[in-house]
Amino acid sequence: MSSPEYYCSNGLRFVRPYFHFFQTHVKSRWLGRTLLEVCAEDLHLRPEKIESQVRDGKLYVISNQGRAASTLEIKDWGILKRRKLQRHDLVCHLKHTHEPAVLSNTSNDEPGASTEIVYQDDNILVVNKPCGVPTHPSGSFRYNSMTEILEHELKYKLYPCHRLDKSTSGILIMAKNKEAAASFNQNRITKKTYIARVRGKFPNSDDPIAVVAPIFTLNAAGGYLGQSNANNLALNSKTLFQRLSYNAEQDQSIVSCQPVTGRMHQIRIHLRNMGFPIVNDKHYNYLDYSGSTRDCNNLVLELYRRIKQIHPMINEFKDPEFNIDGTVDVYSATDFYSDVTLRSQISDLQKLKLSELQEEGENDKEFCEECGDYYRNSKQSAEDQKIWLHSLRYKYQGDPDLIFETELPDWYNID
């Protein structure tokens, strides 16, 4: 598809299904496994569908990619179903793609320009990103990403100057040309302010409270640590928090969050570690959500407890000036998987998560005549995509100094 075909309905933005040619370098966790095993276990394709796509030439492997003298396309099903994936393999897949829907800011069903512009000049564009929309193409999202949506609407190329998590709303800064992107990234954002609505009575203090802890996740469906550097996690991930208000009847707090470092899901993970997860965060709120969410978070918190035995300074309320410098091998993934009890718990977690995904798929899927397969219906409620974490303000040190700020979100007032 040369350009996306968008349409909007009931507050959601859809992309009409299209064919896309995916090329994926073999991941380390795929090594020693067959293409059949990876597609069935990691990508959740039915074995008969995998064979059919290989025989139709839509799924194959290029071995020794980048080594021209010995590069070879492997398209024979008899070979691929037995052959173990190797380094320098490239998995190629022509796939009929059904992207999930994302929130749309339009008040009607027209997919025209719908994103709130906070600021723009000749070089940069600052928008108020809706929650549930990824910054750039990733995972299941390609055209339903902020850069692609804006480029389609504005008709010019954009270059993200930073990343904002898919679930998070608020300030997103993009450059209108490569030179502006390079100039912006050479300077420093001196202060980023987020606000979150969390479970529980967050501690009250005159000064911000610092929380310092490494950032890592556990992929429940895959049964592996999410970080490629899981054997050498940076200890110095730091966020400053300060309570703004508390509602005793709801037992919820509004908290100001200032990430000093900027790692993926940092604010959400630090709040979870402190025992004050974001209220509607289905990924990290282990207090209010059960099933695989609860079990996965409890396992990760157990790992944090083990890390704390080695490095007692992490995962505690600290003075705002408190820092840990450098990168330390805090916990080895090899040690993690060698623990028989934890490995068994992860195996049970994986089975539970896959069972939940299968049940969701059975209750929410449609048949596609084009590709002859079932796919997840993406007409989920707009509320399901919301998380109460908002990027409120960016103070940018440059030439000139700039401050970008949005209005407060509708969930801010809990009084």
C-alpha cells in the first residue's frame, strides 16, 4: 500500500488492512529454534497457516544476510520446518496486516487533521499526543502511529526529537527537517514534568522524593526479560515524585513526576515499585488487576527484592539529590533462568498469559476474506486505551529557551 487509508468511527482511528513485507533479523532468543517454532510460539500463528504461507512464497528465510558471497534464500518447507534459525538469518514475511485502532481526537467520523498543535515554527512541531498512539511505527502499529498520522495529514516529513510511550498522552516534539532534529538533540531538556493518577495515598512532602532503580520488564507471553541488556542493567534510572492532591474516598492521588533519566516505562515502573501504580494501568497495576498482570508484576518485584539485597540503595524514597552513577551488573539473566523455582513460575505465567490471549481472541475476532484467516477485532473501547499518565510540560534549554505545556487532562481533578 503506497499510502494509508484511514477512517474514523466512534472516537477511534482505523487503517484499512493492507499487505506489508516484513524483514526481521533473527533475535537472540530465536537462535536454535525452527521457523515453525518461532512463528507458532512467539508470533502465535497456526502451524497449518505457517506451512501454507511458506508454500505460497510469502514466508521464507534469507541466510547469511549481508554476506553477499554466501547469501541464500530458503523457501523449501521441508527444510524450514527442521532447520534451526542462525545468526545473520533474515526472516521475510509478506503479511496481510490488520493494525489495531487508536484514539482519534476528531469529534466526527472524518479522518482529517485532528491532533492538537501546542506550538510550531519553521523547524519544530509540538503536539498533544493522544494516549494509545505510538510515537513511531513499532510492533503491530505502522500507519496508526503519530509520525505517520501527522505526515499523512500535514504532507511533509517529520523527525521525532524524543520518544513518548504509546500509553502516555501529552507533549511530543518533532522536527520538520533533519538539521533541526540534529540541532534539537544536541541541546538538553532541563526539566520534563508528567502527572499521574495513582492508587493509594502517596507520601506528602515539601520537596520531591527521588526513586532510583533499574528498569526491566518480563514478557509474560514470551517468558523472557524484555531488555537486551538484562545482564547489565543501569542502576541510575531516577524519577522525582511529589503529591499534588489526594482523594480519601477513592484512595487515589495525583502525583507530579519528573524523570531525570528517560528509559522506557520508567515512571510507570517506579510508581509500581513504590506500591502506587497508575490506577488504570493494566500492565503494571498488580493491586487492582488479577491474572497474568498480578502474577507477572509479583515475579518482577521479587527480582527487585533480590537486586536490593545486592544494592540496598535502590528502590527506596531518597533525597532529590541522591544519585547512583554508572552501569553495574546488578542481576544476571543467566542466574534468573537458573533458579528452578522462578523458572517454573515463569513457565506457569506464560501458560496463563497465552490462555488469556487465546480467550480474548476467541471472543473478539473476525474472518478476513482477503487473507483467509481470523484476526483480532480492533474495535475496542476507547477507554481501554487510556492510561492516566500525561506529559504536561517540557522545559527546553536551547537557543532560545522554550517551554511547551498542554492543558490539564480531564482526569486530573479528583476533589
